[in-house]
Amino acid sequence: MPHTSIPKPTPAETAILQVLWRQGPCTVREVHEALAETRPGGYTTVLKLMQIMAKKKLVRRDERERSHRYEAATTQQQTQQQLVSDLVDRVFEGSAQKLIMQALSRQKASREELSEIRLLLDSLQGGGREGGKS
């Protein structure tokens, strides 16, 4: 079920959120410098995006110091859950199976990833085939 209270970030906004999730609260300059490593763009573009994100409540702005600091308003996990839920509903007709099949057919999963997927599936089934110690 989608969380309509959390606005969906655009790809550019998601890149900014990734920096904030990774580094914690940052100034616009710090975000710009982190983004400049992988994506070209000007400081004023990042500033404008972050101002828009504050209005959309994707980020919170701390104005106590001269250089305002921004932090993500939601956790990375909350945002991922919302976006995946929306994707499953819109593109995969509500089917998590179709999403997983598409994801796994697109790119081969490592042994470690497959092991984690198996553990998750077992826990969702109330399984616990991995041994019954509590």
C-alpha cells in the first residue's frame, strides 16, 4: 500500500537524498561537492532543488547557523518502501512476484544476495528451515 503522505522524489532529488542518507545533515555546498564526483551540475541548481525539496517536505532545513544544514525528512528504507510499493501497484498490477522475477531476470544475483532472499522468504512464510533455535 503506497504511503501518500511522503512525496515521491524525482531522480535528481533522489541523488540528493542519497548524499544526505550517506553523510547525514549537510550544507548545500557539501551536497554539491558530493554530487560533483558523479554528476555535473552547478551549485545554484543544487540550492534550488534543495529549496524545492524543503517545500515538498522531502528534507528539513536547520536555519540556526549562517550555512543552513539540510537532512532527509524520511529514512532511506521508508522512501524505498514507498517507491517500491508504488512501482508494484502501477507497473506490476500489485504483484510482488512479477517485480522480483523482473529484477532477478535483469541482473544475476550473487550467492550472498540469493542467500539473503531465501532467509527473507523463509521468515515471511513463518518458516525457519535454517534451524529452530530461538
